[in-house]
Amino acid sequence: MILSALLTSVGINLGLCFIFFTLYSILRKQPCNLIVYAPRLVSERKREEGGQSNLERLLATTDWVRNAWETSEEEFLSTAGLNAFVFMRIFVFSFKIFTFGGIVGLLILLPINCMGSQLRDNSDFQNKSLDSFSISNVNNGSNRLWIHFCAAYVFTGVVCILLYYEYEYISSKRIACFYSSKHEPHHFSILVRGIPVPVGSNCTDIVEQFFQEYHPSTYHSHEVVRRSSKLQILITDAERLYKRLTHLKNKDNTPQRQRRDGCLGLFGHKVDMLDHYEKTLGDIADNVRIEQCSLAGKEVPAAFVTFKSRFGAAIALNIQESVNPTHWITEQAPEPQDVYWPFFSVTFIRRWISKLVAFVACNVLTMLFLIPVALVQGLTHLDQLETMFPALKNILRMAVVSQVITGYLPILILQMFLSVVPPIMIMLSSLQGYISWSQIQKSACTKVLWFTIWNIFFANVLSGSAFYRLTVFLEPKEFPRVLAEAVPAQASFFIAYVVTFGWTNIASELFQLIPLLYNYIKVIFYGDGDTDDFEAPSIPYHSEIPRILFFDLLGVTYFILAPLILPFLLVYFCLGYIIYRNQLLNVYVAKYHTGGEFWPTVHNYTIFSLILMHIIVIGIFGQKQLPLASALILPLPIFTLLFNEYCRKRFLPIFKSYPMECLIKKDREDQNDPNMSEFYDKLASAYNDPALMPIKYSGRCCNSPWLPLLNNSRV
Amino acid sequence: MILSALLTSVGINLGLCFIFFTLYSILRKQPCNLIVYAPRLVSERKREEGGQSNLERLLATTDWVRNAWETSEEEFLSTAGLNAFVFMRIFVFSFKIFTFGGIVGLLILLPINCMGSQLRDNSDFQNKSLDSFSISNVNNGSNRLWIHFCAAYVFTGVVCILLYYEYEYISSKRIACFYSSKHEPHHFSILVRGIPVPVGSNCTDIVEQFFQEYHPSTYHSHEVVRRSSKLQILITDAERLYKRLTHLKNKDNTPQRQRRDGCLGLFGHKVDMLDHYEKTLGDIADNVRIEQCSLAGKEVPAAFVTFKSRFGAAIALNIQESVNPTHWITEQAPEPQDVYWPFFSVTFIRRWISKLVAFVACNVLTMLFLIPVALVQGLTHLDQLETMFPALKNILRMAVVSQVITGYLPILILQMFLSVVPPIMIMLSSLQGYISWSQIQKSACTKVLWFTIWNIFFANVLSGSAFYRLTVFLEPKEFPRVLAEAVPAQASFFIAYVVTFGWTNIASELFQLIPLLYNYIKVIFYGDGDTDDFEAPSIPYHSEIPRILFFDLLGVTYFILAPLILPFLLVYFCLGYIIYRNQLLNVYVAKYHTGGEFWPTVHNYTIFSLILMHIIVIGIFGQKQLPLASALILPLPIFTLLFNEYCRKRFLPIFKSYPMECLIKKDREDQNDPNMSEFYDKLASAYNDPALMPIKYSGRCCNSPWLPLLNNSRV
């Protein structure tokens, strides 16, 4: 790629971003788009509508940027939660390291690279290849490479120091959040699995007996888990029917209520839908009654056990309970709304097999993803298309069309395939036996991360001969050499990737095209939506974090090789900071509060990026005939790994569970709290299965014919 | 090797064993050898001397075999402890698996191997090569190999089942031992490290304050660790001097008490040694006083904290104490007599560096051990020796001498080098920061295990071109093929190894040649030894377990390849069972009771042996042109690893710490025990540094001039 092409691309993408921002600034002010651009405020009923004249509504203003920027840290933390706060720290941290990297890279490394003459690129400035700005241009054996060597050391040092302070800062925030939290049921609860239930007795009695025996002073209550998936399906059906019923009743439009009862509503007798729905609802209620009677026998040998104090729960959690370690296995209970109930419905063996299947499937998908993509992409070759659609021959031979098809279609197909990966990973993670949504999302996040590294970084770097070169992973010695050859060659591709994919992604995150279109379609076809039982979305950390961290990886690995990438990354992180802050304040709602448990993943990933950078640099120095530098880099990955080991010891335990000091302090505060007895009452029912609880339709459900039945179904 | 040579070797070694046994049977009855053959009984004052006529003393009897055999399990357990019991279970377990393996191998696999004609060995039975009995002789592509295939599956299954039941049995014994134990201080104590001591305060107050604050109901007392290495050296000096002094006083032989005070006692004035020693002892006492004054300032930020109940100690042990996880790090306290005090004397950074150095040194030693051995062995080549010692030319050219030198000298040198490995590994482990002797020995045991696998198994298998073939470990794909070529070729070597090294080792263990000689020398030169402060030896698990397990590895890996090895192994394990049982009852004393913590190592090692066997078998089937069998073996290592994973979950936690159920049951028993207050008094001083305690010389020390000073030195 030449410099002028890059500048054109930058211009086009900046223009696109500008258009997106302007459109957003205008569209967000339209009341009908509130549900798209401020669903959080809508669901919290905080948005004051009106107050703006029609003219003001049509002007693009930047007040949203100011709002996002000016929100204080405390305010942001209390609104969006610690997880969102940690998410934003990724931008802050990346901005810090790449500001430093950018200064060193652009002021020191870039001039040195340009001064080299290895590539003999004598074209004028505009037509200069981007490779002239990379380390490939430095002459072999040149002593100037020692400056790159020093830069590797200094950059690694700075990143490690910043990582340390960031980890420390987030740990302190996590502890502070714990201290400032109200009584949270999950702090007082654990999940016990593998309860040994002898034949003839029931789980409830066994649990009661065990904890009364061994934790008499701290045990509070327990809730045995039941296999309720069938009931859950029935209730979902009932809910859907009930919605339709109320919709129909509200319309009160008799012709629309008539429908044929045969195939697809096209044949058979005409029936009144209201009567029909009510009858079906009655049937479901009967089924619920039957299901409910058989529920007592469907106990799963697992229970949520609650304690009178946080310390009591921690004791039961941390000490092996039974002589047989596969019995009475304890686990920290997730927040009640975060529990993944379907997980409890399957048997132990099925769960074990699912886990194995998920593991294998995830690895196979990650390793072999590119094969189907390459096959489908192969179909987009012009000659293939001409054979498949002979009629289009003339059109396909037009220069513009052929350029679009060969240039964009393969990338479009790759992106389409990539977009289905996060949901697949979520599905695989949910098979793996996690007991909460937060854990599923965290696990999916790690899976998507490795998927991205493999299928975007390595697949592009070892491109063309990817499958041939796969053997490099079986020959660890060859690894630095192969990477040193392949990585710098892809520098211009990844610079273009940052500018096109990175910037556009950020802009489209703000613009929310799909929800916007969906909202317009809904308004046009169904009339103005009812926002009463509308639910604001939560941010999909498992797809967003890997996407952002991938840019971190690019920055860290290319800092030495092609520092030209850094200013584009800095723009990305600046835009990202403002836009995600805006989105987290207005769009997304936190579905769970795990206290920033994503940070260790970010930390580990950054360490991985550093090590990858070191391996590449070792290869580069070998290739540039500077074997001494190559050898002297070796201590760097070792020190980095030792630093990581220290951080694991120093900070990771804080993210696993809360230390005794905090637990006891919080418990002592509670002793004087008059609300405790009220909280204990709530605690006893905090972990009831939602399938067994009465369903609330924003307080309007009392006239439902089947709900009284369900109200009794709490066992 | 041909069959007749093997039979000769068996005959010679059986003869050697018989001679050793006969000699042992006679020598053990001589009163002067009591200290060699029954030191345990001597130190426990259980041995009734006399009662045997002179004639009986000269007859070789087998009563020791009967005694060892007839001792019941309970009696053995109570005498020798659980660790010794677990050690004996290695023999029982090995005997079980190789009995099964032997039946399958000799009755099914061996005839099949003999029926093959791959090696075209048409010599008569006596001159048949041992290779004709191995899998190498089965014809390529023969369907008979499917019987070997089935044998691999069945044998793995049987070994896994036996492993499971053995693990279960030992776990239950461990729990039973815990229930039957008296009040043990280490059950009530933890070691706390990383105590944050602010400037101006002292560690004792900080510990007291912290545990009073967070464990008010269970905290009992604590003992801060002090840097006492200098004091320890002084006390050792004093002890040595005191021994000499009493020796001199007892002799009361004035001429012997005179000695010159100059170099080596040969020059200078004549002095009375009694006066001289007393003066030196006085000087040391002064030094002790000075050292003792400065000891208060030498607090290490570590303390042994004792609790009123086992459960209390477990709570403090298992829950992270402080917000900063590098502070207040807790660890299970070892038994008081098991604490490795020198460990506390070094600073954190020095310990950390030592750990790294030990790790690197251990790996380097293991990997490169063969180089110096090969170099030294190279010197034993006849031509080299002739150049070095020209005078011996004629002697060296004699057939017998040259055979002995070329045949035995290299092996002797290897064995000499090998015999220094366990002490080196103990030294490296003690550098690694373990707080007890038991942990050091356990860690050294693992190190010696890997060392043995690498330097005896792999070095012999990949012999000759070992260093060239090392690259195989960098190409995992080639691994099965290389092993399949190399391992069967060494079958006859390893059969000879079992017969010569295995059997002789066992016999010499019984005969205790070196202690016997040492005892004779002592008796001859110093007169009859004083057995009063004599200490019985403890069994060096770190060198014995790897030696025995190596034969397990040989049996498992060669079961399919060359089943002829199994009967020799069975003889080894039978002999070993009787002999080690005898030794553990009469010779060795248990220095610590860690409750059979060696078993997980044995279990893991057996799993490793199985996996190695599978890899070799995969290679063999590939080589024998049966790729389907090769592929169908693949699930076997996977299932074995899954089985291992299950065992880790099911049993390993029991070996890490005692479950709450047991702790609370034992604590409740104590509540009604009238001896508890007495025990609590002892508990407070259980973890005093021995350097700070008054020294006892079997109750005869009161007249020592320096001891009153030391008595006051307990701070």
C-alpha cells in the first residue's frame, strides 16, 4: 500500500464517521428514536420528553459529547456499575500506553526506519510504500537497530508499570464497591452441589440437617433447586399468550379477532381469537397444575444455602465440607437475577458430556473456521459467478462491478461469518455448566478472544499458505523466524484494518443502525410501541471486549515494527472512549454486577501481546543479522512472565473472592443495622426459581385467569 | 542378549541374594550389630539383649522373614506410621498389577510373540535371542497384533481400577489416622507469612492485634519467628564441645588430656584439654549472651499462630486474610519437629532468587547429567588408561582385567554419579523455600523421579545418539515413531537391569553394608559406642520411592513389548515387600507423620507410565503396519487422563487438608477432654525455635557451665 492510498482511505473513513456522528446528533433528538438511543433512560423513566423546539431537533449539536465527557467518575460508576467502569478503563489504559508508544515510535523509530535503504524505495513522498516506514527498511546489521532494541525494553517496562497500577486501581475500586454495597443476597449465599441424598429421604431435609450440624451458628436457610425446565416452557407459552390476549383486548377490534383455526389460519372454521386464547391459557394452567404436583420429585441434588453473615458464607465456601470431595461441593452463588436456571435441569452425566462437546467444538471451530469461509469466498471469483449466473455475464464484466465483487464480497462474507461467532461461543459456554450468565459471558469472551487472535491475526499474517504454515506451531524453534518474515509484511494491511474496520465499527456502535431500522419497521407496521414492559439491552461484553483488545494486540505487536499504526489507534481509542461512555450512560443497562471481573482477562491478554511482540522482535533481529540483540531480548519475555506471576499473586485473589478483613468489617456494620431482619426475610426467598414465582406484568396481571394457579406453585 | 546369558545372570544374582540373606541372618543376631540392624529398637530401648546361645547366634534362621510377614497391618501402622504404610502399598499395588500383567503376558502375549517369524531367529532354545520373545518378532501386519491391542486396553483398565481402589483405601486410612490421632499441635496451628509490620512497631504486637480483631473466638497464641542461624551455629559448637568434654571427663585419663595448642596440635605449649574446652565453652556462652540480646531485633515477618480448635485454624488457613493477598499469607503448619528452621533465616528476595536458581539448576542437572558421566566414562577406555598409566600396560592387556574394566567401570562410574543425585536434589529442594523437611523430601522425590526417567529410561532408550535424538522432544509428531523403534530394542537391557540392579539393591538394603563397616570401624578404633544419644536413621523416601517406581515404569511400558520382564519384576516386588517391611519395623524411624502424602506422587507416576506405554504402542502398531490399531489406541490415553482428572477431584483434596466434617468431629470430642487445658499450655510453646530452647543431654546436662545462660535465652 502506498502513502497516498492510506491517506485517501483515512479521508473516506473520517468522512463516514462525520456523517454517522451528524446523523446521530440529529436522530437522537427525535422522540420516536428515544427507544433506540436512550433505552436505558426510557426503561428507568428518566427521560424528560419535549422541551426542545422543532428547529433545535433538526440541528446537529455536540452536547452528547460534552455530557459523556463531563460525567464524573463517581457518577459513571454509580450509573453504569463497576463492570462498565472497567470496560472504559480498557480505553484509558490503551490510550496511555499508545500515547507513550506513539511519542517514541513517531519521534524516534519512524525517522530511523525512513533513513534506512534496505527496500530501495526511491519514489516521491506520496507514492512511498508504507513498508518504507517499517523496520523492514532498516539496513541489515545496522547499529540503529539497537534503538529498536532499547525501545522494546522501555515500552515493555512502561506497559508493565501501567498494567500494575491499573490492576491496583481496579482492585481498590472493587473493594470500595464491596464496602459501599447494600445487603446483597449473593454475598450471604453459596451454591452447594453433589448433595448425597440417601434413598428414601429428600434433599431439603439432608441439607437442613447437614448445615444445622456443621454450621449451627451461621446457617440461615436454603432453597433446593428443582428441575423446572418443562414448567419454564409452559410459563413462557403462557406469557406469550397473555401478551397477545391483552393486545387483542386493548384493540377491541372484532374483525381482527376472527381467524380460521386450520392450517396457517387460512382454512377451517372461523373462531373468535379471544375465546381461543383464553381456552388455550386454561389448558396451560391445567398443565402447570400437573407439572407442579410432580415437581417435588424433581429435586436436583443442589441447593442455594444462605447464611446469617458474609463470613459464615465464606467459611462454608472455602473449606472442603465432606470427607468425599465430590460431595457437598460449594461455589460462590451468583446474583439472583444472574442465575442460569436451565443449567440445573440437566443431569450430571449429560452436563459432563456437554462440557466435553463444548470444549472440542470450540477448538475445532477456532482452528478450522477459515476453511468454510475460504470455500464460500472461493465462490465469489468472477469466473465461478459467471458459470453460476450466465445471465449476469455482461454486468459482471463491468470494471466497477468486478472491482466491488472481488474487493468487497470476500470481506463481506468473512464479516458475516465473524458476526455469528460470538453467539456461537455464548451457546458453547452455556453448555459448559456455568451457573450464571456472567460466567457464561466471561467464558465466551475468552473464547472469542482466542478466536480473534487465531482467525484475524494469525490467519492474515500467515495468509495464503495458512494451512501449510500451520506446521510452524509444531516446530516452536521456527516460530520467531516465520513470524518475523510474515508479520511486518502485513503492516499496511493492519493499518488499513484499523482505519476501516476500527473507526467504522465505533461509529456504527453509536449509530445503532439495526435497532434503528427495527424501530422504524415496528413503528410503521405496528404503530407506536408500548414502552411499558420494554427492556433495555445490556452491553455484549463477550463481543465488544475481544474487538477492542484486538486493536491493543495490533498496537503492541506493531509498535516496534511499524509505528505508523499508532496514531490511527489513538484516534480509535479516543473516539471509543467518548462513544462507549455515551452508550453506557444512555443505552446499555447492567444485567449483573460482578465487580470488574473482566480485568484479569484484559491483563492476561496484554501480557500475551507483549510476549508475542518479543517473539517477533527476536525473529526480526535474527533476520536483520543482529544475533546479539536477538539473544539479549530473551530475558524480556521471562521478566514479563515473572511480572505476570507476581500480579497473579498480588491481585487475582481479590477478583476471586472477598478477603476476610472486608467480610468481617461489613458484617460488623450490619450488626447495628435495624433493616437486617427484613433483609433476612427476603434472603430466604432470594434464590427461588423464577419458574416457580408469580409473574408480574408491570402490576397489571391480576385479572389473568391462570396466575392464581401459579401463585400457589411455589413449593 | 541370548536366553542362556539371561539365565546365567539370574543364577548369579540369585546366588548373591542368597549369600546376602544368609549373612544378614547371622550378623543381625550379633549384639555388636544391633545398632546396624535394629537401630529403631535400640533407640526405643525395646530390644532385649541376650537370650540366645552362642550356637544359635551362628545359625542362619528365617525368623526375621516370619516376623516381617506376620506383623498385622494395624501393628505395622502403629509402629511405622502411615507414610511407611503407604510406602509398603507401592509394593502391594505393583505386585497386584504385575501378577495380572504376568498372567496375561506370559500365557497369551509371549506365545504369540514366539510364534512370529519377523526376526528369523532359528537358533535352538538356549541360544534364542531375548528379542524373539518380544513384540518385534510378530510379523508385520499380522492380525495377532489385535491381541496385543486388546491387552493394552484390558491392562490399562485393570491398572486404573486398582489405582482407584488403592487411592480410596489410602484416603480412608489417612482419615482414620486423623480420627485416631491425639492432640497434635500442627492441627491447631498455621504459619503466617508476609506480616506487614509498620516502622516503629513490633511483629508480636501486630500479630496479636490482627488475630484478636479477626479471630477473637478461636485465636490462642502465637510465636514470631526469629533469625536465629548465628545462635544455632553457636549452640551446635557448644554441643560438640560439651560432648568432647564429657567424653574426656568420663575417661579421666590425664596423659590423653594433654595436647599442644599450636597448629594441628603438634606445636606450641602443652595445655590441659579439659581447661581448654571449658574456657572455649565459656567464650561461646558469652557470645550466646550477646547474640541473645540482639535477637529481639531479628524478627522475621512470619509467625506460627495457634488456635483453640482445629476448625479455627482451618478457617484462618483457607480464607484470604487481607485485602492485599501478599500480606498475611497462611500455610498449614508442619509438625514442630518437622520445621526446617534455616529457611526462615534468609530474606524474602534471597529466598526468591534461591528458588529460581534451584529450579534452573535442577533442570540443567537433569538434562545435562549424562555429559560429564560420558566424559568420565570415556576416560576408562583401555587406550586412554594405557596413555595415562603406561606402567599398567601389561596388566591392562590381560583379558580378564580388560573385560572387567570395559564392562564394569563405566557402570560403576554411572552408579557413583547417580548416588550423589538424591542428596543434590535434597539440597536444591531445601533452597526452594519449603518450611518443613517433609515438604523438602517430597519435592526432592519428584525431582529424583524425573531425573531417573530422563537419565535411565530415555538416556538408555535413545542411547548412543541421545543428544542427537534429543530433538525428538521438539517434534511431538515424531515421538511415537522414535520410541517404537528404540524402546523394544532395549528390552533385554532392562530385563538384565531388573535382575542385576533391582535384586542386588534390595539385598544390599537388607545387608546395610556401609553402616555395618562404619560400625565395625567405630568399635575397633573408639571402643564400644555409647548408644544413649544415638539416633536411629529415617528412611530416605526421596531416593527409595523413585528407585522402586522406576521398576513400575519398566513393567508398565514393557508389558506389551516384552512380557518376559514381568516374572523378574514380580520377584523384585516380593523380595522388596518382605525386606522393606523388616527394615521399617527394625531399622528406620519416622521423623514426621504427613499422613501418606507420597501417594498422589505414586498415582501420577503410574498414570505417566501408562501414557508412555500408550505412546509407544501407537508407534509400534504404526511400525507393524497396522494403522487402524494405531488410531484406535488414541482414545486410551485420553480416557486415562480423564480418569486421572476424576481421581484428582475425588481424592487429592483429602491429601491437601482435612475436611470440615472431620475437624468439627474431632473438635467436639475435645470439648469433653479434661487434658485440653494442659495441651493448650504446651501448644503455646510448641513452635519455639529449638535454637532458643534449653538443650537436654538425656537429663545429664545440669552441671554444664554455659547451660544456665542458655536457659535464660528463651525470649
